[in-house]
Amino acid sequence: MFNFKSEPMKDLKLKRKQFRCMRLVYPMAFLCLFSSPSWAIDSSAMAHGVEQSKGIVVKGTVIDEDNLPVIGANIMVKGTSLGTITDMDGNFTLTVPYEDAVLTVSFIGYTTKDVPLKGQRQVNVTLVEDSKTLQEVVVIGYGSQKKTTLTGSVASVNVKELSQSPSANITNALAGRLPGLTVTQFGGGEPGKDVASFAVRGLSSYNSGAQSPIVIVDGVERSLSNLDPNEIETFSILKDASATAVYGIRGANGVVIVTTKRGVSQSKPTVEFKAQVGMAEPVSYPDYLGSADYARLYNQALKNDNPGWETDPAVQSKLFSDEMINNWARAKGDNTDGLGYNIDLFDYAFRPAIQQNYTLSLRGGSERARYFAMIGYFNQDGNYRYSDLNDAYSTNGGFKRYNLRTSLDIDITKNFYVSVNLGGQITDMNESGGGSGNIIFTANTTPPIYPVVLERNGHPSNETYYTDHPNGLLFGDSQYTKNILGEIAYMGYKTTHKINFQGNFVIGHKLDFITKGLKVEGMFSYDIEETHAIDRSIPRKVANNEEYGGYATFYPSEGLGIYATPDRVRYSGAYTPAISNFTVDNTKQNSYQASMAIARVYMQAKLDYQRSFGGHNVSGMFTMHRSQRTIGNEVAYRYQGFAARATYDYENKYLFEANVGINGSENFSKAHRYGVFPSFSIGWVPTEERFMSGTKGWLDHLKLRGSVGWVGNDQGIGRFLYVQYYNGTNASSWNTGTNYNQSMGGGLQEGDLANPDLTWERGIKYNAGIDMNMLNNRLSLSIDAFYEKRWDIITNTGGSDVVGIPDIFGKTSSYVNAGTVINRGFDLELGWNDRIGRNFNYYIRFNAGFARNKILDMMEIDRAVPWMQRTGHRVGEYFVYEVDHFVKDQAEADKLNAMNDGAGFQPWGTLSPGDVVYKDLNNDGKIDDQHDMKAMGNPKTPELQFGIPLGLSYKGWDLSVLFQGAALTSLQLSGPAVWDFPVMGAQGNNMGKVKAMHLDSWTPDNPDASYPALHLGNHPNNKNASSSLFLYDASYLRLKNIEIGYSLPQKLIQKAHLQQVRFYVQGMNLLTFDKLGDVNMDPETGNGNGSWYPIQRIYNFGVNVTF
């Protein structure tokens, strides 16, 4: 029953409309609450209607900070339902019941403001944008604090900026936005798999499973990947121990905190519709040489492999002719001109794809109930051509996402409130059955001189094959076992359907009757995730220990040489199957798999206290929480703990904060299960001191702060490592040294060794920071310096680099607390925000984060030489053979090959002129992996990442730009990514291609070349995955985002009762400047041979309409 007292009858009609609207938004979640409402009108409502008719008329104007009228702002008399909205000039007229009434003024995108009338009949109100006030109140662990009194290290981003990146995954929109947050997209850009990884202040542990921060969404640990930017209200990262201590063991590597949108009090609901349509294409492709250059370099390599080629007819017969090379140089490429094939397989296989994004949201509420609801749809098509050759299905990659979000906050009384927040994501991912890695691999390795589809030449023996292959016969043989079109179109498909649901229920009560400022709150959360996968891929064929596609391939019966013979390149003979009798494609398999549901129950009870005593401001928080996550029928994953915080400040000048987290982990025995992790921080605001009053003209705010705290970590290991397991075994597992073991029965054998003393990784963090605002708040500066020492790092002693139990013992060594790592660096954010005239506004900011770690101890084995020690170096640093020079002539080659009694100077075969010579670091006259590798370059994860966001607005126009970059990062490549004519595949039959970088290879006429002498196929001396020759500086500067928008004038949209109509265009990953040169790889990719799906460049057009 809803009892609306003290409101006139005419307002009840408005209430009924609002009520019906809310029932549409919450038909399921709140059925019990809204299904049978009743209305009670007592005489006081009528009496108040008479009082209102005799009330006081108040007039006013509402403007923004640019002195522009705010149209449609809500004006409410606080404590009543009386209200109105502003007109086209921002003016309003309202009858209030008494002269000391308080007006509440609100509008979407601005901070709600209370205006006491104090008898005034005319008021002017200026609203401040939310983006500025979000910087004043910062979301932290289990609450929020004013930025002016915050002593911890916290960074926040305006969520509007995240929506400027039209990425499928919000993690890719974070790079360059926040100081101290390192974001890398090493996994590539395949639709549905383009998840970026991120770290807060670098890496503090060599335990790879314990390096990532936790993500908290609406108070619960959840994934960030599938959130829509339009459902996010705030986004913050907690960096130092003072900010993360309340999360205990979960916050050792930093915390990302996200809150989703909620309703606001206003007289009318606001409906917002956003639509985006764009195009996505790979940022760059590897640029391999065409057929003519391929043939020239092939000849060069063949001659290098055969020094006596001038007198060897067998070698000469394998050389490409000058006539054929000249034909390729002027060929069209598809051989229709009879000049041969010259096919760029990346151009052949890839195309731009369509991307769409639509969201519809509803937001509003009254003093007693506030609501928000949103539905979103995102669709990203894949980039493959020829994926629709099958009538019944598509083999293209693709990703669809449906986002749902709804929240309701109800003040049942002025002290008692409840809150419900429901969210959900449904995703559908489609991919080629053969996998993107095989598609990229084939494009990287198949030479341009061969066709993709064989020419239909009318030969009678070929025509029988076309019955089963109406789209043409695919090229392939025992050397080139995969075909690019076959990998795209004829390997079937896979689909993955995921459903995520999250629900929070919060109930709270203010306890002012006990003491003012005290509040108790409880939260119950339930999340569930289900995955359903359908595999309709086509099984591959295996022949001669080589893996082929599941599709039939063919080649000219007279051999591949016909494609290099000028008068025979238009082949007219018979074709032969690559695998004998395999002339019909395999049949698609049909498997379905429902993964075990993942469910999480989280419960939390919290006590908050906040109060001021004159100039003394105090606050406190205590919480108890427990999480239980279940995966199918596995034993539930549990953690529980307590957290507390106390803050004190005197006149916003002297600041103090203490935090503590007490956590229990199932990963350790009872004797080591709980850990206590406290932190302390202090701050001083000199600008609040009287002696600083003379600086008010140029120094608006100065704050000095520092913190120290202890952290712990239990991640990156298996479960119950303190328990000794015994595994069942059968007779074949016994080995008695005789044949009798085969007749023995089953039994038990001891599993991996347990460690009952295993406990937390522990660390201590120090932080010192300065915050400044100057020149009337136009110039801002925030800088932090930090130092962390992490010890007792959980170490797997079964690794080859650490001291453990010898293999002869027969058991895997246990995990122990062993290592120590230090990490230090700084975060910086500098900004300028100003206005020129009345209508021109602009800003420019610079943020950067630098973090460098050092391994002090990792239980490392004794190395033969000190420079081989990983201890003393950075986590993930590369150890490689350092290139010294290239062999200058045959005399030097003979000398090197004769060393060590003919075994040679280097262990990878006979050296010839132009080959790589590595540095002999210990001067023992030979190169080996025990003495001659050293640390070089930088780790893959950038030590320095930065962003430069800037923007301007003029009247209805706005522009925003983000430059983002990274430095002190290296990339180790191998295989077709950098090697000349590499051999790939299980048998090493598949010989790859060459790039522009190989044009500057060593020859007697080019002794100062940047690349060694070319060789066909396997040549491990030059083509060495641990060579410094292929260790590259992966620093880059990228034009990450640009957005240009225009908002229609209010005079044009007012008749349609619209608040805003904005059109905009966006671009993402538009330009990249790097140091990779002719390597032709994007610097933000993973190590290895280049078989990864490139990240996406996106062009987008959108429109936002607010009703």
C-alpha cells in the first residue's frame, strides 16, 4: 500500500503514470512489490491542496557553467511531490507551500542541487556537470570519499571517455586513460576473443597466476569484459595499500572498482537511445614480398646453400628463370594474363566487417523510489571473405552480445531502504572450425606463386572431381598441406553461447537513534554463468605424419614446377589429390557440450559511521563478507574475511586513515589460513593553513599524502596443496623392473608432494603523493611514487629454473614460499582545462605510469656464469644469444668451423659467409646455452605506458582525441614473422615466404646488411628463436581514439520534446608509429611466429537521442 499524503489530486494522475511506467520496467523482478498497489488518500492531501492554492509563487532560472539555459531541468519542493520543469530559456515558475521551502534542482548529466529559499521569490541556479563532481567524490573499497580528503592512491576516469572507444570489449578502451594502469592487447583482435590484459603498477611477482588485479563490479568480484560502457556509472582503480587493504588478499595486485548506473530523483523519466554503425578491419597485415621478389631471394638463398652452384646442373634446374621473374613483375596476379600467380593471401582472405551497437535506457524516480533500466545489443561481424560458400551456415567469425541492466532503489521510510540491481549478458560467438591460428598460419607461409583455387582447364580426368567441388578444386600438396580458402570455408564452424546473470539485493537502515551518522547495511549477491558450445567443425586428415585440412586438395600431376615455367603456367593437364583417394571433403562432426555452471553466492554485512564534531570529521567502516563459488560438482571455492576502516580529518587539513583486512583462504592449512593486512595513511593540505592564504591567487589546492601497508596473495596455485593425495592406479603404472608388473593388481600411489606449511605471499607497499590545483583550477597535477617488496612468493619447485627435488626421486616437488621481488615506480597525471570566450572550451591532459621490478630471490639453481642468473633481473626479461657480426668471408667461416676439434664455434651446423656469429661471453671458444646467453631488451609487459587525451568544444561541436603509447617493452619474434623461407609443419615440409626486411640481406656485395645471408628452410644458426637479431623494441605511439560530434540546437528539437540529439563519428586505432620497420607487425601483439588475429581499426558513426 502506497500512502501519498500532502499532495493534490492533480499530482496523483502524474504519480499513476510514473507508477505504470515503473511496472513496465520491472514486470518480473518486482512483481510482488508492484502487482497489487492500492492508494490511500486522506483529508490532509485535500487540505494541502487548499494550502498550495494559497502558497508563494517563486520564479527562477537554471543555467550551466557556460551560462547556457538548462532546458527541462526538474524543480521539486523537497519533501513534497510539488514540482515543475524549466522552459526553453531555463526559466520556471513554481508555487511553494511556505517561504522556507527547499528546492531540489536536477537534470541528467548534472549534480543535483538543493536551494534553500529563505523567503526569496527569485532564484538563479547554476548546475555543475557530473564529470566534475565525480572527481570530487571517489569510489573506493566498500564506499566513497571526497577527493579532497583522500589519502590513498586512487585514479578515476570519466565514463564518457570510455564510450569514445567503439570496441567490442571495454578492456580495450582503458589503455591510456588512467595513470598506473597498464593495458595490453597481446591476444589479438578476433571477434569475441579480443580481451585485453591489464596490470596495476606493473608486476610484483614472478608467479604468473598472481599478477592481475581483481575487478569489483557493484561490490562483487566479477568480470569486466562484457559490460557495456553505457551501463557504467564510475570506474576507478585502487593502487596503494591504503586503498586496497580492505580487500586483503584479493587486493595485493590492485583493485578495479566499477559501479553501474542507478536511478535519480526527477519529475519525469529520461529515455536515451544510442545507435552506432561502423566498420572494423585489421590494423595491419604482415607485408610479404610478391612473386618476383620472392623468386629473386629464393635464387639467392639457393645459391648460398650450394656454393658450387655454377657447375651443378641439379641446382641450376631449381633456379627461377629471369623470364619468369620478369613475368611475375608485370603480372596481374590471378594468372588470367598467363604471366603467373602473384597472390597476397591477406588481401585474398580478409575484408572490412560491419559493427553495430544499440542501447536504450530509462532513468528516473522520485524522492522515495529511483529506477534505471537498459537494454543493449552489440554485433561484430568477422573479417573473412568467402565464409558464405556453404548454404546452410557461415564459417566467418562473429560476436553478438545482449546486455541487460536494471536497478531500483526504494526509501521505505526516511531511515529504511532497499536496493535491487540485476544485470545480465548473453553472448554468441561464431568461429571457423579450423581456428583463426591456422588461417593466419596459412596466409603467412604459402608462397604467392601458387594458386588458391586451381584453374579449371577442361581436362577429362579433372571433371569428375568437380561433382563434389562445384566451387573449384583447392590447391595443396604434401608440402603445402593447408589451403587458405579451405581453412576459411571448408572446415565447418563452432559456436559458443554464454549466459551471465548477476543480482544484488541490499537492505539498510540508518541508526541515528543510536548515534547520528551510524548506518547498517547488508548485501546478498547471486551470480551464475553457463556456457553451451556446438562443434560442427570438420575433422582434419593426417597422412605421412603431417596434418592436412579436412577438405580435399589437388596439385598438377606434373609437379609444382609448372607454375614457374613461362610457357606452362596456364596448366592444361591432370590434377592429382594431395592424399591418395582423399577426393571428397570430410563430414562435419556434430557435438554439443554444456560446461559446468559457475555460480557465486556473496554475502556481506557492513556498519558505516560518519559524523562531524565542529572541525573534527570522523568516519568508520566495518564489514564481514563471505564468498562461495561452485563449478559443477566440484568442491566449492570459498573465502571469507573482515575489513575495517577509520578516517579522521581536522577542518579538511590534517588527514589520517587506517585500514585492515583479515582474510581466510582455503588454499592453506588451518595453522596458516588467516592473515591480517593493515595499512596506514596520512595527509596534509597546506592550502587550508592560514599562512598559505597569500597563495590563493595561483595555488587553489595542495595536498601531501603518504601511506604504508601490508598485503597478501594466495592466487596462482592449485587447490589444497597442503593435503597429501593418493591416486588410484592400474597394473600398467607399476614398474618393478621385470615383466611381473603387468600381472599385478591396481592400487594407490602417492600424488604430488604436499606442503602443510604453505602460506601467503606477503608484501609491504609504500606510497607518497602530491595533488595540486592551480591557476583557478585550470592546471592540475597529481604525482605518486611507490615502492613494494613482495616476499614468500609461492614458487613451484618443479620448474627447471629453481631448486627442487631431483627427478630421480620420482615425484613432482611441492610449492613453497621462497621468492622475493621488489617493484618501484611513479604515476603522473597533468591536466589543463580552460575556456576562451563564452563558447570555446578545451582541455589537454597527460598521464603516465612507470613500474620496474627486480627479482631478489627465486630459489634459482646455480648457474655456470653470473650473467645467466635470472635473479637480479626483471620479471619476464629476455635471455638471448647476442649477435656479434656476420661471417665476412669463407676464410673466417673455415676458421670458425675448425674450432673445438672440428665441432665448430657454434653448435648449429656449418657456418658459411654471411651467417650470424654470436658473442662468446665467457671466452671459452664456443657458444652454448649454459654460458653464452644474457639478458637483453625489456620485458614484454611495458614498463612505461602513457596517454594524452585532449578535446575542445564550440557551441554544438565537440572534438576529443586520445594518443596512447608504450615504451620500455620488447618483442621476440620467430618463424614466418621474421625468418626467411622458414620451414613449418610437423615434418618441416611447409616452406614460408620473405618480407621487405630480407631485401637487405648479406651478400659479398652487401657486407653491411642488416640481415644475415639467406638460406632455404631450416638453418638454426641464423633462424634462432633465442637470437637477439629478432628481439625488437616494441615501443609505439598510437592515435587510439578520435571523436567528432555535433549536437542539434535546442530550438530545432524542442517541438519534438527532445532534450538532446547528437551525431558523431569515431575512429579507433587509426595510426601507429613504431620502431618495427619492415617487420610489418603491429607492436601490440604476442611473442612468436605471427599466427595471431590482428587487432582492429574501427570507423564508427553514431547518434544519441535523449527524450
